[in-house]
Amino acid sequence: MPVLLDLMTKMVTAAENRRPTAEISSFRTPLRASVYGERMYQQLIADYTATTTNWTLARLNTLTAGLTGAELAARFIKMENDVIDTAVTAWEKRINVLSAKTSADYAAHLIKTGGGTLTLSGANTYTGNTEIRGGVLRTGVAAALANSPVSVAVSAVFDVTPSGDASVAGLANAGTTTLADGIAGQVLTVNGPWDGQRGEVRLDVAPAPAKAQSKDGAVAPKAAAVIADQIVITGSISGTTLLSLAGEVDPALLVGVPLITSTQPIPVGSFALSAPISYLGTSYSLAIDGGTVTLAAVPAPVAPQAVPVMGVWGLGALSGLLAAFAAFFSRRKRFLNA
């Protein structure tokens, strides 16, 4: 908008500067500055001086016959000024309309349709929605969609891998949003609301490079940590999002590594694994703690205690023991009664 206003203002100024003036006494000099051109005026003068009747010029006023050269020049100058005044007034009116507009009036939007791939290689400034209705939309730079909320339709893909890190002004994901390109550690920042809509988010996980404990190499390198792509959300969270992790790492090393972080508490059930994860007999699921989603090991179920079962010999021995107790108490009773 500022560029357009500046251009229009310069055009108005140029029109003002081309306005003929009646202060020039000669006939040809003011016409030389005319927007119609000297040659046309010379022909008009020739035609005018050859007639004795009133005649009318297109778009201009009626000229009466018998005017002197100076009078005719002054009349043409006035006609020129009237035309310029009309144009300047129209342009100034348009400038006033544009000046009253706000950024919201220039929101604009982008709709991606079809099955192809579109890569945004520059930082866009529009603030309207970006709708991915089909195919793949890729961010070529981190700020490609920093000012725009993005919605991903079912079967559509929002791919932020070419830009590394990226940011958007909100995300409604019914399709697939992917950071998975084999390079872990990328961050997608959502500076606005997040709506899961049962869409999928794909993240990379990978071992971090090992770091030595000492410069002389006397101490063995420390075991590599695990790094992961991450989603950072600063707005509200709704719906359910399915999370997919790609990478050959021991899930046990990934436990506690943030996958999703939010400035607000994350509702229970907002994120779930797209497929079960099980390794070496241990199952894993997503755990939500305040504003963080991590991978967590699922405790193994407690096995029920077995109830002892007596065999035939055990039952026989128990029967004999009960019979012995019965006989003992019977003799004792007879002894007391004697």
C-alpha cells in the first residue's frame, strides 16, 4: 500500500507541474508544454482561423469564432487546466480512499489446489489464510508463511523440510504436516491456535553426535544423546493430532525429550502416536506434562499371584492331619469327663 500511494502522489505532482500557465504571452510557448502537443495545436489553429463559425473540440469546451491568438491560447490553457483539475481530483480521491485502509484491508490469501508441489521461496507479507486443499505446499525459507495461518486439508501435505526451521501464524491440520527429511532438530513454531483435526505430524529423531569427555582422548566419548524435531505452540490447542516418529534410535533414549512444547497447558488427548511403538519388550506412548509432550515407557502390567493348588497327596495328608486332631480332642474330652 505505501508503494502505491507514493506512486499515485508522484503522478498527481507531475500533473500539477504540467499545468499550462496564462502568464506566457506568446502563443506557441504555452502550447509546447501542453499534454496535447504543439503540432496538434498548430493544426487546430489553422482549422480555427479558416472558419467563421463556432465549433467544438472533443472533450473540451465550445470555441467562438473571431478570437485573437492570445485569446485562443488563453482559452486552450483554461481547457487544459480543467482537464488536469478533473484528473487530479479523481486521483486525490483515490489516494484518500487508500490512505484510510488498514493492514486488514490488504490481508490477501493463498489457496493451493491440485496434486502438484508449490514451493514458496520468499518471505510473504500477506496476513490472510493459506489453504492447502491438495498436493504439497513447501516453505523454501523460514519466514515464508510467518504472517499467515495455515490449514491443511485431508490428503494434502504441508512440508517445512526445505526451510529447516519455520513459523506460521496458526495451524489447522486435517492432512499431513511434515518435518521428516532425515535431519532431526528442526523446529516449527506456531504463533497462534493449533487445531488437530485428526491430522498427522511427522517428526525426525536421531542420535546426536558423540562428544568427548576430555581433549586428550583419555576418557571414552560420552554416549550420544537423542535429538528430535519439535513443534512449538504459543496459542490455544484443540482437536487431536497423530504423531509419527521417524528414525533408528532406541526409544528408551528418547524418553523425556520434548516433542511438542506449548506456552499453555496441553489438554489430555491432544496428541497420540499414529502407530504403537514397542522395542525389546517395552511399549511406549506419549505423555503430557503441563505444556510438554514427550515419549514415555508404559509400565508392564503386574502379573497376578498364583493360588497354590493341592494335589492328591496333599489332600490325603491334610485329611489325615484333620483326623488326628479330631481323635486327639475326642480322647481329651473323655479324660476330662472321667
